[in-house]
Amino acid sequence: MTTEDKFINRLQNRRPVVYKYKDGELVGQVNIWFHLDKYNCSWEECRDGDQYNEDSYTRDFVREFDSIDDVIEFLRTENLSPTVFGW
């Protein structure tokens, strides 16, 4: 089973996935989980050290998707691969 298959399997079994990253001075976290018949994705990003100051976030949103395919398509438009997520 590939990492992408594990990503899909985990979401299909109603278990969350997470991706944490550091890009220069920015740190971020992308969470995906299933709730109320939708796949939800939250993305928070800010300067390292500003995690407790939501006014400083460069990204801070939650999106809902109807299917895992929609989630994967969104990730690809954001240049993210399902293979970077952990659990």
C-alpha cells in the first residue's frame, strides 16, 4: 500500500491526517478529518513563534469537501501531496 493509499484509507475510516511544515520563517499545519458527512481541511500558517497570535496568521481557514477526490484535487492545486501527511 502506497502512502497515498494509506492517506485515503485513513480518511475513509474516519481518522484524521496532519501535515506540519516549516518554510523559511513560516510554520504551518494542515489538518484533514471527516465530520458530518464532509471532509474538512483546516490550514493555519504564521511566522515561527506567532502561533498564539491569530491576527498574524498568513493562512487561517477551514474548507469542506464532499469526497476524498475533491480533497486531493485541492491539495494538488496548493502544491501539496497526500504523501506528506502523517497520522
